[in-house]
Amino acid sequence: MHIPEEEVYYHDHGDGHVHAHPLDHDHEHSHDHEHSHGHSHTQTKAVLNRLSRAIGHLESVRRMVESGRDCTEVLVQLAAVRSALNSTAKVILKDHLEHCVTEPGVDAAQQLAALNEAIDKFMS
């Protein structure tokens, strides 16, 4: 069964194993790998879905370039990809501020310093 790209998200296990699911797919998968953090994120599924759509969009931009599409069309599509990534970063930042920086037992000064460094890298 073929599912249109805009109705698919890609699940990445972080170990190089990636597979596609329809957006309405909602069952959990077992994972046999450790995560490098000790806290949870409430927006993980939303972030993964946004990233999957951005990846799919970027792949279509690559196909546009391969087929010799007009440069202005390619630039407009790249701007859309960049906007999608910025939107995804905003979701991650809000989730981080709401759940990680305010986590009990976490050195707030250290967390803010790490956040500032990440924001500086993201914005440059």
C-alpha cells in the first residue's frame, strides 16, 4: 500500500534503523538501545513527525535539483524546509524549558549555560 509522503512519519531508533509509519499510527515500539538522557520529553512524537516531514520535503528538493527544476522554485522550497526546521526547534526549546531546565535536582546555572550555548549554535 502506497501512503502519500505528507501522511508518513519516519521512526528513527537512533542506531541507523529507520522505518515509516502512517501519521495515524499510534502503537509503541520496543527499543533495545539506551538513551543518553535521564529525562523525558513530552513532545518527542511531535518532533519526530515534524523532522520526518522536513526530511521528506528536503528529499523532494533534492529530486527537484536532480531533474533540473528552476533555481527560484528550489530556493522557495529550501526556505520552506528551513522554516519547518525552525518550527521544530521552537517545539524542542519550549519542551526543554518546560521540562528539563525546571527539573528538580538539576543545576539550573549549568542547564542555562548549556541552553545558551545551544541557542548560539542554532542561531549562527
